[in-house]
Amino acid sequence: MNSAAVLLSLRSEPALARALTGLLVGGALLTLGGMAWGQASGDENVTVAHAYSDLGAIKYGPDFEHLDYVNPDAPKGGEMSTWARGTFDSMNPAARQGRAAAFSLLPHERIMESVADDPYSSYCLLCETLEYPESLDWVIFNLRPEARFSDGTPLTAEDVYYTFELFMEQGFPSFRMGVRDLIPKVEVLGPHRIKFHFNPDRPKKGRISQAGASIVYQKAWFEETGARLDESRLETSPGSGPYVLETVDPPRRIVARRDPDYWGKDLPINQGRWNFDTMRVEYFADANAALEAFTAGAYTFRQETNSLTWATQYDFPAIQNGYVIKEELEDTSIPAATGIVFNMKQDKFDDVRVREAIGLMYNFTWTNETLQYGLFEQRASFWENSDLAATGVPEGRERELLEGLGDTIDPAILTEPVTMPHESGARQLDRGNRRRAGELLEEAGWTIGDDGMRRKDGEVLAVEFLNNDPSVDRIFQPFVDNLRQIGIDATYNRIDDSQYTSRERDGDYDLIFDGYQGGLIEGSGLGQRLGCEDADDVFNPANYCNPAVDELIEVVESAETLDEMTAAVRAVDRLLRADHFVIPVHYSDAFWVAYYDMYEYPENRPTRVLGNDDFWWWNAEKAQRLEDAGAL
């Protein structure tokens, strides 16, 4: 995965009100706070609801008309066109082979959906209601009878069941094991009624949200074509979402078209969203070519991540004459914990002193001020920009959890402030950090020989920094140069995308630029990213494993209150930072965007997301003026 891929991730009407006010479950029904309570088989209370929250209250009741942050009257039309670097040769993100393209999951929907201003809740999308008992031993989703695939065929419980079993048979091994352990059985109860059974030994938190996040593929297409989930392919099954793929032209572009017959266009959760007639992604070999194409109007929306480009190259005529808007929009999301990641499968990185020494040679201060125009902040926490970040010395419940780990952790964790990124001076090679790095390496047994190289048991300390993005060469080459100054045989090797993908998946690297994405609510996914059982998972690029962290992950997973989860995640954060397996680099607290002046967004745009492909819209009059002026 490159740095952008770190941030990847997989995506009412009157019938809902009728279901909540007219459904009887074993007797009389009482409505409380948008949820219905009844009896299941006369022995257990069952909740019937339109949404579910693992922690906290549900923001939107069953009768909401639209999300607060959208413009429900946003016009439909126009095109949202963006860019991507590199190439693609597959439309199947579940396969280990090939490079999956943008929009691979766009046509497909999940049973439930999260929204930008209620991070702890999931809302029915493909389902009309869900039912669950107090024990949370199972959940039943009542699917919307009107739900359809883009070819017009009904979406049924059989499709949900088939998709789940397909992932259990052919999905990534770690995903299969984790989900099957949580959900041992899925049962079709009727054409539009599907039941997920949960392992009673697994934590309750995250059960329903995990089941609700299930994507739904069309059973008939897979059976007719014989396609496999674990193979690279360009053909895709019909989806149920608001967009269908119109053009798949590897390695150059992908175009998705809004489906005028989309079954869910009148749902309250979809009002003011999915406003563009088409969405297009243009692929370019490098960022410079992509920027040139943008200035010529080949595509019309650009999110910038390169500080040099943002600071020096957005002064072209289209900006000067007002055709293009350059804007910084507030970003309060948790930034991905990106950085220089150690491959912990390499024996030479077993000693934390070696990892800390190598990290001391990355000079954020000099890099940011000299090469990045001072536009970034330095990341400290794996949950930066949130209440989940550990601070100072552990106190309260966080301290109790850490004390419970006994001698499996360094006692200093309890008495010293949380590990922070080292400070560096204004020169590329900070002398104090160089001296400290040398001391750490000496303590770890890596001594300097007559040739200036460090050795231990006759082996040279050699590290290769593997990369596939030329835009960051200037950022990380000085780091490699600094490593050589302290006797490490460091090399910087930039290879093409396909080679990089292959080596990354095979674990054939020492150091890469990658990271981990945290969320405001953590559960079973934390174990997949950072647990020992899944240490070789694609979502754990460091192959990180710490038994003490595993114990805390169990607390995170079982937490039933926000305070308990927060304390446990802070404790995890504290241990992760002390292990020095990711050298933290930069993050921005703003979205850097440039777009042709024909796009608009709501005044109350949620700051946790950018949302240009979700709730922005196209202004036809502004677009016509740009066309008349020859800007497009």
C-alpha cells in the first residue's frame, strides 16, 4: 500500500415508520426513543429499531427527513472528476493479486451505513429495521423489499447469505477467521429477513455494527459467471448503489454514472447526496503530469497532499482569473498514523533500542520547515486529534489497566510521560540525536567497525527503505542519508507500483512509508490491525505484536461505555508509542483542495470528512460560465 492506500477503507421512507409503529413481536409493542420493544418467544425483550449505536445515543430518530449536514435541495447533474496516481488492473479489492481501482466498491451497498455527524451509530440502508435481544446473541435485519440491483432484480436475504459465505470461503484469511469467530452462523429466515448469530464468548460491542457493515453482492452473477472473490478481474457484479460503472479503461480512467432508477434515491438517508450525474477518475503516472492536466481542465477537482506543490505551484492562470478556487477546509478527523514503518519480522529490528535509534535520524523540524514549507504538524498519537490520544502520565482507569499488565510492560510506562516524537534542530542532521542514536546502537550491540559500518555478530546493520511514490523522494532521502552518518548501511529504493504491491504483500521489505487508521470507536478491528493473532495481516504493515497490547485490546473490545473504551485505547496508544515501530511523520489539520468554480458544498459541512463525492453538488450556471470562457 502507498500512503494514500492507508486511508482506504471498504463504504426513511414511510415503510420504516410503519415498521416501527405497527410491528408486533409476540404481543403488545411500546415505542421508546425511536425504538420498539417486544417479546421474542415470550422469554427475552427484543429491540426493533432503524439504527444501532455501540456507544452513546443515536442522533437521528426513525422519522428524520434528511441528514443535518446536507442540502436536501441540492440540484442533480454535472460531473465530479478527480485523479489518482499510478495504474490499475483490477476491479476486485478483495483479491490479493492485481491493483484494485478507485470505485471498486462504489456500486455496492452495505446493510447499514454510518454518517459523518454520528460516528458511533449505524443506520439502516438496505435494511428497513433490525431486531436484537438484550443479550445481543443475534441480530435480524429486515431488508427493504424495494431494494434492487442495477439490473432491476430484487436484492434478497439469499444475496446477503451468499456474500457472507463467499467472503468466508475466499476472502483474506485473517478476515475470514476474525469474522467467522464473531459470526459463526448466518441464517435466511425469509426472502427479506436474515439472521446473524454471534459467538457468545466474543465481546458484545461491535457485534451488530460488524454484521451491519456486511457488503452485499449479487448471488446470481457470481453463480452465472463462476467469478471468484480471490481473483483479479475487471468485470464486476451488478450493485445496488446509486452509481453504476460506465467506463473501465485500464490503466487510464474509470467513469461511474448515477443510476436514474436507483431504488434508494428517496430514502431520507440519501437526500442531498449522490448529486453528480457522473463521477470520473483519471490516472496519471506522476503528480506533475496530473497537475498539468488539472490546469488544462482535463479534470476538475483536486485534493492536494504535497506541500511543495501546494505552496509553489497553485499560481497558474486559472486561479489568478478566478476559474479555479484554492481552499483550505478544516479537517478534524483522526489522521492515519502514517510514518516510516519497521517490518518487525526482520530480526535486526527486535531490539526497541535499534528502532528508537533509527527513528532519531528522521528530523521532522528540518524536513517540515525546509522541504514542506512549515505546512504540517508532527503526529504523536495513533489517535491524533481526538480524546483517545494518551497524554502525560497515566491516571485513573487508564493507569489501573496498565497496572493490571504487571511485569509484561516496562515499569517506566506508569511513571513517565507518554512517549512523544523526539525534538530536532534546524539542521538536517541533529548532533544531539546523532549522539543519542549512537549510544542506543552501542547498547544494543551494534558497534562501528574500521569501515565506519555498524556490525553485530559479524553482520552489517543494513536497511532498505522501499517506496513507490516519486513525490516523497525529497522527503525521505535525507533520512536515509542521516542513517548512513551513524554507520547504518541504508539505501533508498523506489520501484514501480506492481513491484511494490508484490513486495509489500509478501513482507519483503525493511522500512516502508505506510501506517494505521484509527477510529473514534474501536472494537474487533483493532485486533486485526494490531493484534498478535493477525500480525501478518495486510492491515498490519509492521507485523506488530505485543502480548500486553493484546490484553488491552480485549478490554477495548468488551468495553460497554465510552469512558471504558477511551481509557483502554489510551493505554494501547501509550504502549504502541513506546514500542517505536512507526516513526511518526506529518499530518495536516486541513483539506487542501482546488476545484473549478462550479462546485458547492453545505455551509455546515461536517469537518470530519471532505465529502466532495458524497454531498457536494454542481452549479450549472457557474459551469456554463466556465465553458463560455474556455476554461473547460
